[in-house]
Amino acid sequence: MAERRGYGLFRESDRGFEEARGALLAALKNRGFGVLWEIDVQKTMKEKVGAEMAPYVILGACNPPAAHRAFTAEPDIGLLLPCNCIVRREGGRTILGAVEPGTLLGLTGRGDLAPLAGEVAEALAAAVDEAAG
């Protein structure tokens, strides 16, 4: 099961980087999330600062119905969205992660957003677990 650590939900996987990336994209889609953008951090760091690093991508995931509920309740919530997910390599293992929505939405001070955060956290944790294999 995805482990909650600080501001994220994490799981290690024996899958290769590209396989895990594809599995996470599919698992997010299966739960109603679309990916608004994908950032290849490894490539960007190489191009911008000449730094070598292990494969690492950030996926900007969004579940439109959940996002609509959040925007309706808190118009400035866009500062805390989307639900970023990561796939990265470390020491021969692939790490999958997703933001912990309760931590982000907690920044609003709006306790009424906690149920929404919980629903989104469950979906993200399930996607991370499924993608980890």
C-alpha cells in the first residue's frame, strides 16, 4: 500500500522507469484523472544547468469533477492544483509518488474541504499502488 510520508503518498516498484510511468498514466486515467502536463526533470536539468540525474518525471494530474468541487468551494484553489505525481529512479528501484491532497488543501484552513481531500487521496493512493504492480 502507498505509504503516507509528509506531503506525499509513495510506493517503490520493481518495474522499470518507462513501464512504471506508463502504468501510472493508465492507473490515473482509470480513476478519472487526466494528465495536463508531463515534465521530464532529467532532461530539463541536463539542458538548463548541465546536471546529470536519474530519470524523473512530474505528471500534472487533474480529476475534473473533484477540481470543480474545489474551485466552487475555494476560487483561489488553483494555487494548490493539480495533483502532481512523480515517477523517479533511485538505487535500481522505481519510486512512484503523488501529492497528499489533505496537506495541500489544509493550507486553505477550510475544514470543509477535508472530505474532498480524502476522496482524492484515496484515488491517488490506489493509482500509485496499481502502478507499482
